[in-house]
Amino acid sequence: MIRDELLRRRATAEAEAAELDRDLRALFAASRDSNADDEHDPEGATVGYERAQLTALLAAARQRVAEVDDALRRVDAGTYGVCERCGRPIGAERLEIRPFARHCIACA
């Protein structure tokens, strides 16, 4: 059951990352096709902000995929739900909210 939930979360994060990547590539392409100078263009700050925001969101989505992959490896190894710091079980409530948690509340 936990594997299914992790795979569902991974698929969602991958889809989000793919969409953000497409959006970012489209923004770069639009900027390339324009002769606007971001520094002197009144819209330049907006474009720069949008680029930075998309880049940060894409990095976060890719990080979620990596966290889920790591949790799946722990499931396979039989160490899922065990705190990597103290070795005690991670609470069910924590795992329900954050199924890729690596540490119990006390160690987090």
C-alpha cells in the first residue's frame, strides 16, 4: 500500500516537473526570439522573476521525485519507516503527511 502511495506521489511530481520544464523552455524560447533587453525593458523584471520562479518550482518538483525514489529504495531495503538518525520507528501520522520522511519528529 505504501509503495502504491509513493508511486502515485512520484507520478504527480514527475508530471509537475515535466509541465514546469515545458513552461520554462517556452519562456526561454520566447526570450530568445525577442530582442528585448531585460535590464532596460520595463517588462524585464517580470520576465526575470517568472524565470526565477519557474526554475525554483522545477527544482522543488525534481527534489520531490528524488525524495520519493529514496523512500522507495528504503521500502525495498526494509528500512522504510525507521528513523535514519536514532533507529526508532517514524510515527504513522508523520509518514501519512510526509511519506518520504527519513527522520522521526524528535530527530527532525
